[in-house]
Amino acid sequence: MPRNHTPNLSTISTIARLAEPTLVQSLNPIAARFLHSLRLIAIHQRARRDPVPELAARLSSVHVAAKALALSQIVSAVWPENIHVSRFCCCRTTHDEATIASMIEGACNRDRAQFDHAGEGFIRPDRMDRLWAGVLELVEAELTAC
């Protein structure tokens, strides 16, 4: 006989939080710049064009652009499904973008536990080290760019 399941307050809170998309401007600046890069890369892939020149111009660094492109390729390889990104002009993130941003914020804090928690249950554990290394390379490039 089925039981009547009433969700607890924590479950209700989690569902409400997931229903409200994160605003890009509320993110760590490095995470926000990467999400804009990811969106730009998606546009260029659809048009079958090289994104590096425009990425370099927008990010003011060829090195940061190269690291952003490399990280986008790592994310695509380790993500369990196609990554959903918002339109370039959109101020709200998709769930995938919010997860990526949370992982980048963990790396910016040099907090591997925060990083792992963001991808826990979603990304296979054997893929996390590769993603961590790619995110750290992007963060380092962003912090050392002049």
C-alpha cells in the first residue's frame, strides 16, 4: 500500500532554490567570465568558426582565452550529457552553468571539497581530477593576466 509522502522543509527549500536561476552578476567574476566564454564558444561552434580571436579580444588575453577554450573542452568531455547554456545576453544561468560556476568558485577558494560537492552525484568521480586541473589552470591564468 503506497504511503502518503510529505516532503520535509529541507526538500522544499532545495526544490525552491533550484527553481530560481542564479543571476550571472551574483557569481564570482572568474566564474561569470567563463560562463560568458562558454556561451561565446557555443555560438562560434554553431557557426563553425574559431572562437579564439573573439575570446582573446573580450578577455583581453590570448592566454586566458586558450585556457577558457581548453576548459570548455574538458567540461564537454566529462559532462554526462550535452551542456545547456543560456543565450549570450541572458542574465540567468542554466543548471549546468550554475554547477560549473560553483565548481569554479570552489577552485578560486582552493577548496577541493566545495568543488567536489558541486559535482557530486552528477559527474563521475574518476573525471573530477581532470576537471579540477583544468579549472585551476583557468583561475591561475585569470589571476596572472595583465
